[in-house]
Amino acid sequence: MKATAVAPANIALIKYWGKRDIPRNLPAVGSISITLRDLLTRTSVEFSPEFKADQLRLDGEAAPESQRARVSRFLDRIRAWANFSHPARVVSRNNFPTGAGLASSASGFAALTLAATAAAGLELPPEKLSELARLGSGSAPRSLYGGFVEMKLGAHPDGRDAVAIPLFPPEHLDISMLIAITTRQQKKIGSTEGMERTARTSPYYRAWIETGPADLAEMRRALAQRDFAKIGELAEYSCLKMHGLAFSARPGLIYWNPATIAVMQAVRELHYSGIPAYFTIDAGPQVKVLTLPKHTPEIEALISALPGVERVISTGLGEGARLIDDQSTTPEEP
Ligand code: PMV
């Protein structure tokens, strides 16, 4: 009753922000993401009647109680489906900073979904894996697949069609991503709380929901045409639209720091000088720069030198979550 999985982080090009059903964790808008090759979570799950209670180790330490409880609630559903009640030992490791806007919840819950269902002996169809991952974190189903992935908004009230689907494999378009880490501190307001506050207080929320489908359609088209300039322009647009929405909550949500803005401005300068570079930012201060592989070294050198940038991680597109041999080692730092 033990299994291990590896799952990659993903970064949304068309952002998800807002929930239409909080208990079922259903998104209020669809989203489109890319799956990253080198930012990985590795998670082992073992169920045993010998364990006294669920245990969670995260990056080598006992996890805080709130996180352990979140994982226990998630495992309860799997235990109910598999018809047993054994406690679990969960050991999870990220090869990148946790909880600072680098999609650790997405890779974390995608890895947990695969490892826990396999350890419980459940063989589930893709839509059920998506549903489980979504209950852990709204962006987690996207990490189940590689390359370019859409998280469907879905129309059914119970969420059965709010699932991730692969759009194109990683080889479809050779994109490179540079991640400028501007702080390693955990964010103060998580995405769930931020989304609820935005839905409750922002006068722009309705417009955000109404314009979501058109953004998705435009991105699907740009991806099908491998139109990198369009993809980048749309990704920046969706990012700034999401942050504009977050600013308009009350009190406003500001996820950026001075280095975040310095990187955004440097990327804009590159763009104006004819280099294909675009930024996107999630609910945190790190800036992800989309570019083509041949420009990566130049851009990496430039943004690494900006004040406040602690380090830059360079990656490309990769495969989705997969089960691995329990004995294999932790993925190396990128
Ligand atoms: O999966 P969550 O609940 O952490 O939400 C992720 C929200 C953003 O990262 C800001 C946008 C996205 O689509 O990934």
C-alpha cells in the first residue's frame, strides 16, 4: 500500500482567479497553462493500519498542522472510495521554494493524487483524477498533463466536466521560461482567501468572468498557430488583468515587491528592442519570463543582475505527473 509520484509545476498563461463553488472548488473561469520540465514535487504515500494518525513531512520537516489537516481531508475521500480507514504517511519534497507563487500546491496535489490513489489500489479514469486533484488545489489538475493544458470551466453543477485536458504536447512549441525569484518568503494571503475577497468586493469581478471565454479562445488559436508573439502578448494581458482585478479588491491584494516591477520593466524593454520576451506573475512576487530558447542566456544574464533578484531558474516544457519507482531519488534542484 505504498506508491510514489513525481509531478511538475505549471504556470498559467490564461489565469484562473475566482471560484464558482467553494466546497467543490470549482473555478469561475477556465485557464490554460504550460507544464514545466524542471520544477518538481516528489511525493510518497503509504497507508498502514499500524500508523496511529496521518503524518505529513514536507521538505524534510514535519508539516504545520494546517497543511497536515488539508492533506488528511484530501486522503479521506480516497479512503472512502477505497473502502478502508488506514492512516497514511506522506513524504513530499519540492526542488523549488514552496508557497511563494511557484505553483507548489499544483505540483503537490497532482503528485499526491497519483501517489495516494495508487497506494490505495484505485484505478481511476482521467476525469476522476482531475476531480480529485482539483479538490486539493484549483490549478493542480493542469499538472497531470505535459505541454500545454486547459483547465475547463465546465458547465455541470457537480463539476464533473471541470477537468484538465491536454491541448498540445511539449514538442508543439519550444518555449523557454526563466523564473526570477525575488524572495523566498511565504506569501501572507493565499490564493483561496485572495479569490474569495476579490469575488466579494471587486467591482471588476463580473467583467473578469464575462471576458474569460474570449481570452481562452484566443489563446487556443494562438497555440494552434504556434504564434509565439501572440501567445506572449495574451499571457501578459491575462496576468495584468488578473493583478488589476486583485488590486481592485478591498483591501487590495498586492503580490508584488520592487524587484517584481523591476523585472517586468526590464522584460518590456527587451520586448521594445525586438527580443521576444513576455512576463507572467501568479499570486506571489516571482516573475516568470516567456521567451524562445536562443534568447535565454542573454535574458537570464540581464535579469539576474537586477537589484532584488535572488536567483533565476531556467526551464522548458515537460511531461505531466507520473508514478515512479519508490526507490528512485529526489529530483535534483534545477
Ligand atoms: O490552485 P490555486 O488555488 O493555488 O490558484 C492558482 C491561482 C494562480 O496561480 C494565481 C493562477 C493560475 O491559474 O495558476
